[in-house]
Amino acid sequence: MAGNRLIIRLLLLGCCVRENEGQLFRSNRSADTQVLLAIESSCDETAAAVIDRELHVLSNVVASQTDLHQRFGGIVPEVASRAHVRRILPIIDESLQEAGCELDDLCAIAVVTEPGLVGSLLVGLTAAKTLAMVMRIPLVPVNHVEAHLYACRMAAGRDIFPAVGLVVSGGHSNLYDCHSSLEFELLGSTIDDAAGEAFDKVAQTLNLGFPGGPAVEQAAHIGSSSAFKFPRTFLNEDRLEFSFSGLKTAVLYTVRGTPGSRKPVPQLTEQRIADIAASFQEAVIDVLVAKCQQAIKLRCRQVLCVGGGVAANTHLRQSFQRMADESGIELIIAPPEYCTDNAAMAAIAWELLEQGRTASLDIDVTPGLVRQRTR
Ligand code: KG4
Ligand code: ZN
């Protein structure tokens, strides 16, 4: 139902543009300025951005759905797609207005088509297809995880590749050898939970609310990271993979007691919560830093880029910086607002466009991460 409403509204918009071509959408930008509109709706953020060819972000609008999912303690896919339907057009409108653009200024529409929640991705893709069709401009499909890495390229303001790249988000913990801005070779990923997912689940165990990452970080401020010795899976192994489910379970048993054990469980005081949060956070970061160090050595790279929502974590950023300084490599982490989901990072579409990697209007979404190549 909700999806049908969006399609009808978009088709009306399309008719309106066609009828008023050249009148309604008069541009106030010079003809030689090239800008694209990027749309991101892969998970629980509805986002749109306008980016010019020099990668200047003219607008970057993000509508978070945190308030809608909070009471469920996690993202509910159906709630997410319905919220995208309600918000997508106002968000696109706002991003165009903020950038001082009209629809006929746009030379392409970029849209995240993979990976993500199927219903959520479909909302963004439907809006993007309609705009591309009506405006008769190219449609550029973007991979969300690769866009997270490209956020580092945006932050650097110059070419940063080749580099080792780490994406740590709610859905992924992926380590790449980035040969160029469009060539990402997957070196390894998580075999169970993603890093952000572990933060979210531990926050739930500690009754810290949703989203878990910022809540755990906040709680950890007054905690001791050495109070608990939590597992660091694969830390001393060669494999470039992650596993966070054992760590998550260790936190659960620390809070609720080990099943079958008669040992009394200490009360969950504010200090104990803080100590568990800090010790958990340290364990995650130790593994992430160590695996990146391994990958850098293995591939003889000099640059490390880190993106995704978990990379907004201050302690993680400091730990990575320390490692980079000690190892003599360059570290590029996007600013926190470009780590969590946004549409500006879909600026990778400019590179795709240059390579002619556009899509026809019958393209579909790809909810799973299909371009995984583990060596
Ligand atoms: O990249 P992102 O916004 O969405 C996905 O692509 O999944 O990442 C969201 C994840 C969530 O799991 C959230 O808890 C985590 O990033 N996160 C953090 C922090 N901010 C967001 N984790 C740790 N510390 C943070 N400050
Ligand atoms: Zn993301």
C-alpha cells in the first residue's frame, strides 16, 4: 500500500515536470555547473545530497528513523520502508533547495541499490528511477559499503588509493584491498555479527537503548577498559576475518550469569555497566586495529581508510590514529557525520559515471552483498 502511494506521487511529479518543462524548473545555476542528486535509503536513514563534479557537497540531508525504531530495540524493516515512503520526497526537495538547485540542473541521479533492506532500497530506487526517467538523465547505481569507503576519499579531498579499507557498520565488518576508487577486493569479513550489530546487542543487554553504538560509547566514558577480560576472536590468527558473537555472549553471561552456574551475579550498577561497556568497546577495537595492521602488512599498503557508523566512535578513532602513528602509515577516517549513513558518500557515482557504469530503468535492488570475493 505504502509503496503504491509513493509510485503514484512520483508519477504525478513526473507528469508535472513534463508538462511544465522549461518553466517550472528554471535553474539559478550557471549552465556549466554539473551536479548530481544522490539518494540513500538502504536501512533506516532517508538521505539525499547534491554533489558537484569537484566533489563539493552542496547539500547533505539525513532524516534518521531512530525515534521510530527505539521502542522495538532494533530496526523493523516494514516500519523503515513506510517511513522512507513518507520522507523521501520532502528530503529530496530539501536537499535541492539547500543546494540552490532545481531538477533541471541535475546531470545524473545516483542511488544506493545494494546492500540493504529490500523494502527500504526499493523506495530510494523508485524515486531515483522516476526522476531519471522524467529528467532523461543517467541513473547511477551505488554500492552502500563501497560508498562508506568513498566517504574517506571525500574527506581527504584527493585520491587516496591504493589503500586498505575497513567498513564497520551495523550490517558489515569488511576488510578490503582498495586498488582504486572503484576496485575493492574483499579480504575478509565477519563470520557472524557485524561490529555495529554487536554494539547494538550489547547496549540492549546493558539496557542502554538504541542505537547501541553511541550509547555504549557514552557509558564507557566513566568505565575501565581493563575491568573485564573479554574474548578477542582470531586476534592471533592469520585469517583476516572477524567474529563478534562470542564477545557478545561473554557480555551477556557477565550481566546475567553463565547458564547452569549458581554463582550470584553482581548487581548491574552504573559503574559496572560502564566497566562492561568500556571493556567490550576495547575488545572490539583491539581486533579491528589488529586485523587492519595485518592487512596493511600483507598487501604492503601505506594508507588505511576506515568508514561506517562504528568509525564515528571517538575511542576507535584514537586507537586507529595511535596505530597509524606507530606504524608510519596514513590514516583517513571520514568525519563522524560521513561515517553514519548519508547520501554524500554516494558521490562515488561521479567516478562510476565517468566509467559509463550507469543502469537502465529496469535495474532492481540487490539486498545481499553479492560482490564478495574472499581470498
Ligand atoms: O553505517 P551505519 O550508519 O549503518 C549501516 O550501514 O549499518 O552504521 C550504523 C551502526 C549501528 O550499529 C550503530 O550502533 C553504530 O553504527 N554506531 C556506533 C557509533 N555510532 C554509530 N558504534 C560505536 N560507536 C559509535 N559512536
Ligand atoms: Zn552504512
